[in-house]
Amino acid sequence: MTIILKISRNSPERALIKQAALIIKEGGLVAFPTETVYGLGADALNAKAVEKIFAAKGRPADNPLIVHIADRKDVYKFVKEVPKEAELLMKKFWPGPLTMVLKKKDIIPDIVTCGLGTVAVRMPSHRVALALIKEAGTPIAAPSANLSGRPSPTDASHVIEDLLGRVDVIIDSGKAYIGVESTVIDLTVEPPLILRPGGLPLEEIEKFLKNVGKEEKSDKPKSPGMKYTHYSPNAEVIVVEGYRGGVMKKVQEIVDEERQKGRKVGVMAVVKGHKFDADIVKFIGSTEKEVAKRLFRALRDFDKEDIQVIIAEGVEEKGLGLAVMNRLRKAAGYNIVEVK
Ligand code: AMP
Ligand code: MG
């Protein structure tokens, strides 16, 4: 049995927050909104509760969770060292879409970090998330609230699709603001290393940290979670990226080929003025920010319309575009067509 609680994103109703927080305190699972995507939360200090997250999502046992806190100061309770770079990033970007990997204290159960000596910590800015964590009086471990491998949920309806009957509470506070998950940065290495591009653009971090390591396209995934198939709709995805002037023509060529094979083809377009002849064309925005916000929803919507192949136009890798392309290429299983 799953209870669905509609909670206001701007002024969360106290009684409803209490109801959800009680479930967390009792070791249950609560899906809740954050500014990035919806999370599936449990008491981070209760190993049995955290175990339920892995079961509900079908999440591989070696993919660690992010611990969410509601007060910057709480980070000192859960990590051994806060390097000065971390202090700076906390001050500039918390609450917000930045997750920091730091050396963990023993109080964090091994199941949260999958036995790693480090823990990922974030203070979200969404009012409902903050109210829930505060009221629960405990940090909340939470990955994205989707079945493992599926596109992350940016709306409560996506959580309902994936997890109804598998969790105790789903909070519905409407759409997530950013639409892609947090940026993950490892501060236990020198220089700090971006493990996953996300909701906080790299350019923002580089304003304050001169020296930041990034994953190269060819590198093995550095964050345990990044090696798995991810963000995949049922449809096959093909990404067309590269020289802008040639992308539209290439997309149409692939659409025509696929339709000749008798397949139902969708186009995910990101350039105003690009026109396509396909079974369904979705224009999801032209700025990196708009595309980030609508990407996961669009992937799910194509599935609902029984599209078999999605041909997606790439965006520029600046701002949130870096996170968008990271998600899109993974959704495509690296089925990428580069236009020169
Ligand atoms: P999710 O919340 O489902 O988007 O997944 C959390 C992401 O954070 C995954 O990519 C994890 O691999 C990553 N992560 C969590 N804890 C750690 C850690 N201690 N070290 C490195 N990456 C981590
Ligand atoms: Mg996830």
C-alpha cells in the first residue's frame, strides 16, 4: 500500500510533512521532491531501512546512495574531514544541486556507501525536502525515485509509474525545478574530481576552484553508479550531435531509414526552426536549461506513445548541457551519430 500525499512546494503543510517524516523515523520509504529530480528516501542511519531502497528500485548493491541533510553544519557529524575546498563549495552552493564525496564517519552504515570509505552528501534547496529531513530529525539517504535503469523521475506521476505499491509514501509537489540529478564532486582527491556532471554547471564550480578534474569521454566511469545502463526508455535511442548545420538533415535521414524498416519513430528536437517528418516530433526547448528540465519527461512520454526509436538532437556541452549530453548518451547506450 502506497499513500500519496499532495504537499505544497512553496509552503509545505506541517501535518503532512509530519506524517511522511514519521514513516522515515519508523524505517519506511518516502519518495519526495527535490529541486533536481524526485528521490526515494529512508533514514540514512538505519541500515535495514536503507536496504529497502535497493529492493524497491532493483538497484545494484554496489551503487552507493547520496545522504541528504537540511543544515550545512550536519556534514561534520557524518564525515571525518571537511577540506577547505569543500567548505567553500558548501558556502557557495548549498542548499543546491551539488553533492560532495567526503571521508565517512562510522555512524554512516556501510550499506549506504556500499562499503566505500567515502560518503556522498548534499543539502537540497527544495522546501519540501528540507522540511521532511528536519522533521525526520535524521539524514535521509536517497537515490532517484525510479526503477533502476529507467529515466529519473521529474514529476510525482513518474514515481507513481515506477514505484506504486513498492514504497510507503509518495509525496506529490509537482514538477522538479532542474530536471537532472546533482553534480557529484569528489573532495577526497587532489585536485577535486567531478564524478558526475549535473544540476550545478561545471562553469559555476570553476569560478571558485581553479583546478578541477573531469572525466574524459574515454575514461572508465569513476562513480560506481555511472557504469550501469541508465535513463533508458523502452524505445531505442540514437543521439545525433556535432556540426549544428548538418544535424537536422542527418536526423531526418535516420528517421527515414528507421521508418522504412517499419518502426515507429520519434524525434526529440532542441533547435527552433528545425522541422522533421516523423511519427512524433517533440520540441523540448532550445536552451540547455529548458532541455535539462524536460529531457527525462520526454523519454517517458515517447514510451507512452509506443515509439520504438527516438532520434535525439544533441545540445552544446555548456551550462546544463554537459549533464544533458551525459544522460542522453547513456540513455542511447552510446549509440551516437556524429555529424562533422
Ligand atoms: P542517484 O542518486 O541514483 O542519482 O545516484 C547517486 C550517484 O552518486 C551515483 O552515481 C553514485 O555512484 C554516486 N555516489 C554516491 N556515493 C558515492 C561515493 N561514496 N563515491 C562516489 N560516488 C558516489
Ligand atoms: Mg539514479
